[in-house]
Amino acid sequence: MQHFLTISQLSRAEIEQLLTRAKEFKYQGHYPHYPHRILANLFYENSTRTRVSFELAAKHLAMQVINVNLNHSSESKGETLEDTVATIAAMGITHLAIRHKEDALPEKLALMLGNQLHVINAGDGLHAHPSQAMLDLMTITEHKPDLSRLKIAIIGNIRHSRVANSLQCLFKTMNVGEFIMIAPPLWQPKKVHYGRVTANMEEGLKDADIVICLRVQHERLKAEEALSLEEYKKQYQLTESRFALAKPDAMILHPGPVNRGVEIESGLADGSHSFILEQVKNGVYMRMAILEALGGF
Ligand code: CP
């Protein structure tokens, strides 16, 4: 694999290989060493989980890691992003994890760079967050491996969620039994690749095996898309009583960051059905599998 840009680039066999390898890393605990590979983290949007776990994943594989501090980079002196990236590539960086608000920027950079280095999409605009979707799938399949029998519900601002977009692609390729996206009409996706959409929490949550909550992404809302937060909480917050509609052994997932008391009741986020921190943990192993699959030079 030259670049890791979107879920749609991956075949079912490649997805399964990444899952298997990530689980080996998690349970075997001994890792190969790739000291000649160098990862640069270039994050133009804030991140805790993705940035730190790519760094940790690379260090577990004995890779070198550079976290580019954009406050101190030459872009503040007028250099273009493309020139910054070409500069990094010229220094012998082998892997570049990039997060940016522009949709499809990682693909543009991958085209520009060709086989000079491996570009990894760490989240681009509203478009894709493929490593997040992969670690979500890892967390689900560890507990509920037969995807064809699952009902998976996702609640929130689907229209502005790159995670929901990547999950749609992933669940399509993996043939998930039922995928339902629950959102108020203003936040429903304009295009649906897989599954169906409802504004009705009861219909969406009934007998769900997996419930995924999303943060309300205020920073991506246009003025005409803003909803009253109080109204949203009243209708769409995951509460104990709403979660009781799901199956008794249902799992709660959230890509984070969690806004407690907004999209989810705080007690549920910490409760026995919550796998939110397990997702974070699996993120390290999944990103190790991705870094390894990208190979070296
Ligand atoms: N899920 C996710 O992308 O979290 P961060 O923004 O903290 O990386």
C-alpha cells in the first residue's frame, strides 16, 4: 500500500488483514522494528487521540517521529502547504500523517508526492477519517464478530462527520446487517452510500447491537445549519432510558472527544456498556498495523 487515504481504496481482504495484524499487536505484545522509517505528524486541526496514537504506534515499531509544530513552521512566513510538505519529503521523511480542514487534501498531496513518501489521512474536513473507522471496526469485531447479524446505529451530526462517512464505506464493504444513521433533518447526510437515515431515536435505537455517538461539530456548522443545543439534547442525547431500547448487551462507542451531557449522559460514557477507552487503546494497535502495511523504502 503506497498511501492510506480512504476506506474505499481498501478491499475486504485488506481490511481483514489490518484487523488481524492489529489484534496480533494487541495480544502478542512483541513488535517488529523499522528504525529507518520516519513519521512526520502534520496536524492543522487539533487532535489528542489520533496524533498521540500515531506517534505511539510509530515508536512501538521503533520508527522515528517528528511532530511538526505549525506555530513555528515556515508557513507563518508565507510558505505554501505544498512547499512545506515537499520540504519535509526532501529531508527523508518516509511517512506523513496529515490532518486538515480541506476535504481530499491528503489525496491531492499523495498525487503530488507519488512514491516519494507514504501519505496517511488523519482526518480531512468532512470527508474521511479512515484510521478511526478501522479502530472502531476492530473494537466491534473483538466483541461481536458476525457483522452480518448486527444492527449498528450512529447518532448525531452525520452531515458534518468524516467518521460517519468512513464508517458508511467500511460497513458497506464489510456487509454489516443493518446500519442506521439517526440525525435531525438539518444534520442528515446529503448522500448515503450505505444504510438508511431516520430522525426518530426510538426507531433507530430499537434492538441495536452497537450505538455510536458523535460530537456536535459546531466548528463545521454553517449559520443555517445551527440547531438549539437544548433542543438537540432533549431529542437526541443518548440517555439511560433511550439506551434501554437497544439490546441488553449493546456496546456504546464514541470516536471522541466526548462532550459529556450533550450527545451522551456522562454516566453512560463511563458505564459498563461503554467501549470508548477501548477504542482509544485499539487505535494504537490499528495505527501500528497501518504503518507497517505502508511499508518502507
Ligand atoms: N477521534 C479523533 O479523531 O479524536 P482526536 O480529534 O482527538 O484525534
